[in-house]
Amino acid sequence: MSMSNASFYWRCQQGLIGAVAAVVLALAVGGSSDSGKTGAAYPPPPPSDDDNPGVIYNGPSPETADVQNFKVNLWDNLVGTCGSCHGEGGQMPQFVRRDDINLAYTVANGVVNLDDPASSRLVTKVAGGHGCVSCASQVTAWISAWATQSGVVLTEDDMRIRLRAPELAEVSSSLTFPTDSAAFAQHVYPLLRAHCADCHRADSPQAPVQPYFASNNVAEAYAGAQTKMLFNVLGETRDASRSRLVVRLREEAHNCWENNCQAAGDAMEAALEAFAAMLEMRELDDTLLSSKAMRIQDGTVLNPGGRAETNAIAIFEFKEGTGLHAGDTSTGFPPAMTLNLIGDVKWVSNWGVRLNSSGSNGRVQAAVQDSRKLQRYITQTGEYSVEAWVVPENVTQDGPARIVSYSGNENLRNFTLAQTLDSYDFFNRTSTTNANGTPLLTTPDGVLQATLQHVVASYDVIEGRKLYVNGAQVDVSDPVGPGNINQWDKTFALVLGNETDGQYPWRGTIRFLAIHNRALTDEQVRTNYDVGVGQKILLAFSIAHLLEDMSDAYIVFQVELFDEYSYLFSKPFFFSFTETPASDIHIQGLRIGVNGREAAIGQVFANLDVTIPARNYDPKEGIPLLSTKQGAVLQTEQAPELDTFFLSFDRINSRSHERVEEPVPPGQEPADLDPQPRIGVRTFAEINASFSAMTGIPVTDVGGAATYETAKQQMPPTENVKGFLVAHQMGITQLAVKYCNTLATSPSRMQAYFPQFSNNRFDANGRDALIDPLLKALLAHHIPTHNDQLADQPFEMDSRERLNDLIDTMTASCSNNICSAGVTSNTVTAVCAAALGSAVMLVQ
């Protein structure tokens, strides 16, 4: 241990005595802690009298089913936002006019693309800064829903038909960004600081715009600028003309200085090329059997489809990647909710938000008015499911730490999905639970892991609460029977990563959230888990130049950003857009290269040995290379916009590459483990049993049992002394005070426990009569003196001295060591709790 046993006891006991005195003195003056009404979110704003969130349409009926689909999926969601401008009599195009839905439908067809919703003019206009940049994903989802009902949008089964042959690019040597920012600071940074600092820095006096490549901190600026710098290496030439920093000026006329965009672009290009001249060149091994090169942006975005979300009343995919808002992409359940990013919250590149990575004040929260639709639609059905893809930062978070909560403050909620160490907790307010949604439904230890997990918390009035992790129901029974949710409060707010009052922060990443007003079935949960999360790209690597009898041949990988630091390559298949293989194709040893060299780790396909049969080739599906689920995780080197990939092979038909494997380095001698503590602490159940044994008060005592159910969430869940927190000591204190107050206020129990203590006297004899039984019950054997010291026990003299100090504090107002009945009761409670709840009881 890092401190001596005596020091550990001393600190625990001193902290406990202070806590006990504060609790008991508060009781003595009749005060109470009304923690349920604290925090910025309480009291909640008053509810609106208008529960109808939409605009009522009174015009002619839709002439076709497709017009009705347009109305339900797009018009209903846009009319409230865009109707003031793009309605009848307003500016063109009038796609949300309210006089005639059929005329609105005609106009809308001119600004949407049902074959590719994301490319719709309606979407690109919003994404370009018109109205609400963060709403582009919402509008895309609404158009997609319309297209799906119209039978237009293709699903995963059809995705290979949508593959387009990419432009062929050679694998070449590449430049690598140095870790040091000196070259950037010399050549590029001065231009960015001079002309871009009004917007592209975090402390901008205007609205800050990411990335912060004009930050006051040059290291932050360098990190932000790397994603906007692109160099094409042609021999000794390092062309920067396609860098985003240049294109933005020269072709898009964005903030050109001195009103000369061509000159501004030229200056930026020259600065970038001067910077590139100082970068290290990574030479390509020209003996490799390599495919053509591909980048993420060259691939085909895959819309997997197939999710069970008919009754999803709120969906957050976190695709925005920038800004302070996350949009609701659900359809058919207006109004759409908007989540506000508050405090320590960061976007992650593979869709999602990371909460409280460097602090504890972050949360993502909807307004109360927006959140009301949850209460409205869920109480209509009496059941619901909360579905999330999450990455807990660790398995040591206590609280319970709030992951997703629909609540008013730390003691009032409708539902909450939370984390306690390596378990998930499910709060649910019904007629059979209290206003805080307890007792909890909690998974067994070890279910929660610090990795990407699909979690579903589900409730219905027949089977009660259920928890699912990674597609499978967790084997745990609801401690209470089902009830109704009619008492749900519509003045609560939806909040992610914290409580509304900021008291229970959660550290981790949320990559997807859906709230359904139906309980998902087991099959639906498995389906949604199998679909996965995040953006998926199909990269088609041309290999025709390695084959003698084909001019159109590709190996296609599904690629996704696994996290902020890596890519996941999976599901490889052979595909040709125009040809059927003339003969079987034999492939051995497939490796993935990044930026001109094979990746050093993650080569799970290196032992691939497969023959692609020419017969029965399916021109729509291609031929998968694997019959099992395998994936290669590769490290991000520069950024998703910059990294260039290729495939290399040990053998393709008659071509082969002789590979000399590097020798395996000798294993290192295992390091000695850090010294482990010889002691542990009692867990919450052991503490409760110990208090009962030491006071003689049964654990089933009504008052004590209720306090235990509340306080056990704040007491040690494991015996690991290194995990002991200050909050644990407060929970122990609360329970000790309850047991001792029950003892002190019962004359018969007082007489039995303290037979020599009477007449409310606190002279030397009275103090011994009070302290001796407590120390005897605490230690259950002789307290060591200086001559017979035991290593793991305090000295009797020290313990007696601390308890006498506490008596001095509690009886300071008494006359001649004789106290009133009230002071006596409080003093007995305090001394008892300080002794019973001390480190002597806790440590084992």
C-alpha cells in the first residue's frame, strides 16, 4: 500500500467522525437534505398548454399514395420550420405550401433525389449553411423514409448493384506528417493565423468553426490543418492544388483576402508545397503484387438498412461531426428533437459523441419542450425500449453514472440507463417503483465492458424490464412486478452522459441512440445488433492488371471507422462490373497497405488461401472470399480524408511475391507485478450484516432496511481497497447513523446495550460506560496496547481519545456533564456511528 496501516486508519476515522458530526448535528436542528430539488434543471419549466406539435393541414386530400407518403415523411416534419418562407405566397421553391399538398408534392420532387437522398438539393442547401447545418442528416432521413415507402431506396441486399467502378489510381510513395509542428509553423501557419483566425479557433469572437487550424496554439492548429492538406507526389513534385485549403479559396471563393481568390489560392498552394518539401518520403516496395489504390472518399457509402425502427420515436445517429447540436432523424413522430452539446463533449469521427473525457461537466441534453414527445408517445402504448451503441471509457465508474436519462434531477426520473462499475442499471418509474425508478434492474458483474456494446433497456406491462447486451437478453429478473407508467412526468428532459443537475457524469462514447414506443422483441434486438453502427464504405480495389484474362476485376472490402484511431476492414468479396471470370482465380496471402507500405499489424487475411470459381458467378453479388466473420483493424495514420489504401498478395494465379518473414523477436522476461495490498474492505452487504451484529438490530428492521436500499449504491461494491472512494465513506456513515439512531431512541435497547450508562451523564464514568460496549462489539476481542500491538488494529488509547473528542463536540452546550434527553440521544448516535463505521469495521 502507498500509506501505512496506521495512517489509513487515522484518515478513515478522522473523515468518518467529521461526516458523522455533520449528519447528526443536521438532524439535531431538524434540517433535511432536499437534494431532489437542486441543480440547474430544477424546477423544470412549466409545461405548455399546447400538446399538438404539428401544423394542421386542411387542404385537398392527397391524390395518390405517394403524395401521402411525402406528406407523412417530409412535409409534416418541414412545414413548421420552413413554412414561414417556403409556403404558399412565399419564396420559391414552395415545397411546404399548406393550401394544397398535391402542389407541394410537385414542387418537392424538383428538390429531392429519391434515388440518392443525401444528394438532394434540399439536403445540400441545408448542409451548406442554409437554416440549420446540423439538420442535414435529419432531412436526409426524412427523404429516405419517403423513398423507402415509394419503393425506391435499395437495401443491403441490393447494395452491390449500386457499386460504381472507381477511378483507377496507382499505389505510390507517400509523404508522412512529422510529429513536430515546426515546418507547419514556418510555412502554413502564418497565412492561416492572418486570414482565418476570425472563425477557425475555439475562442473566436464570432461563432467558432472547426477545425481550429488557426488556433492560438500551433499544435492544435497543426492537428486541425492535417485533414485539409492533400499532396499528390509526382516524382520530385509535390502538388498541393487539390488540398482543401487551396480549393476553398480558389474554386469556392471562401474568405479570399484582398478580394483576389486566385492570388489567395496561389499563396496558400505555395506555402503548402514549401511545407511538403520538408516532409519525409515513404518509398513504395515495387516488388509487391499490389492492387490499385483507394481512399475512403473514393468508395461507395453503404446504407445497410434492415433496422427494426418502425416505432422509433427518436433516433440520433450523431452524423453531424461538428457544431453544438445533434438532430433527431426519426420519421412519423413529430416534433423532431434536438440535442444540445454542453460542456465536455466532443464529436468522434466515426459518428458519435464522447462525453467527459477530460472533465465531468459534460452532457448532451434536449429541451424540456422537445422531450415531451417521449412522455406523449410512450404513455400511449405503455411500453418502450431504449437502444444505444455505447463505448464505456472504463469499468470503474460508480454513481450510477447516467448514460441515457429522461429525468428531472438526481432523485426524479421516468427512465435511466446507467453504469455501476462493470454492470448496467435500468431505472424505470412505474406504479410498482418509486419516483426515482427504483429498485433497479442490474446486470450481473462483468456484463458491461469498456468496448463497443449494443445495449437495449426494454419495458412492457406483461414482462416488466429486460436488458439486452450485444443482441442477447441478460439473465436477470426484474425485482418488482410490472406496473403502469401513467405517472410519467412530461416536464423532464432527455439527457445523455450525465444527470440534468450534473451530479452523475458518465465517461464514454455514445455512437447511436434510438427510443422506441414499443418493447423490441428478441428477434428485433438481434436484427438491430447485426446491422451494426456507424458509416460503412465499400472500397473496390482493382486487380485486373494482375490477371491475364480479365480487364475488369476487383476485390471489395467493407470498411468503417472502428474508432477515432483505427479502421475495420471486413467482408471481402470478388466482383466484376462487366465480366464473368474466364477461369478460376487462385489467391494466397492478402495484406492491406496504408500510405505506400503494408500495415505492420492487423493482417488477419495474410493466411488467406481461396479459389474464386468461374462457374455460377453472380454478377449482382460477386463471390465472398470468406465463409467466416473476420475483420482486420488497422491504425489510422494521418486522417480518414488522407490515408490511401491498397491490397498486396503473395500469389494471384501464376504471379507470386516471395516474402521473407522477419524473425520473431525473443520474448521478454515477465515483469514483476506491483505490490498488492494485504488488506481489503467489506462490501455493502457485509457492512450491513456487520452493523446488525454489532448493534443487535435485525437487518429486516423497517427503517434500517429502507436506508440500506438507498445507501448501498454509495458503499463499496468490491473488496478492492484501491477502489475505495470518499463517497463510499458517506454511504457507510448514513447507514451507521441509522442503526445507531435506532439504538439510541429505544430505551429498552439502550438499557441492554449500555447497562452502566444512565442519567444522561457524560463524566469519566459515563463516557466509559458508553465507549466500552462499542469498542467491545467493534473488535470482538481485546484491543491491543502499546506492548501487544497487532499490525492491523488501532491502539485502544487512540480510539478512545477520538471518541472522547467527539463527545466533547456534541456535549459542548451541556452543564456539569449532564445533558438533555435530545442532546444525549444525538451524542449516543454520533459516538456509536463513529465507532461502528470506522476503518476497524471496514478493513479486513
